[in-house]
Amino acid sequence: IDVPTVAAPGLLVMVHELPEGYGTQVTALNFGREPIAEAVAVAGAQTGGQVLDMLSETALEPLADGGVLSMTLEPYEGKSYLILKA
């Protein structure tokens, strides 16, 4: 549903709306040689929504004000997040 604008030149973030009741999925890919720490506004996500790292199956900090997801990625790393409604 969205490819948000990001500051890091090697970062690609894609936001996907899952079928009803399953939340929002976010894919973040770092194509660069440097680690990235960035906060990205997620379209359609609500402040306080629960965030899960889908690859490690761990709970992360809830979304910040304005549906902002904070992420850190190592060089050439990808992450997949599942955001559940607050």
C-alpha cells in the first residue's frame, strides 16, 4: 500500500496490507554497506500498534506517535515486521 520516503540511500521499505484481521506487514531492506537506523511512518498504522519481528518471532516496541516504526539494519540486511492494530 506504500513505499515510504526514507533518508538512507540504500534503504527500501515496503508496506503491505494483509487480509482483514491480520494487520500490516513491513519489509525493510538495506542494500548499502553501512548500518542504518531510521524511523519510518507506516501508512495505515496506528500509534501504539504492536510490532513483531517476523523472522526472529519477537515482540518489539509498539509504534510511536503517528504510526512511526523505528528500525535498525546492518549492511545488506533485510527485516520483516508485522504490525497489529492497537
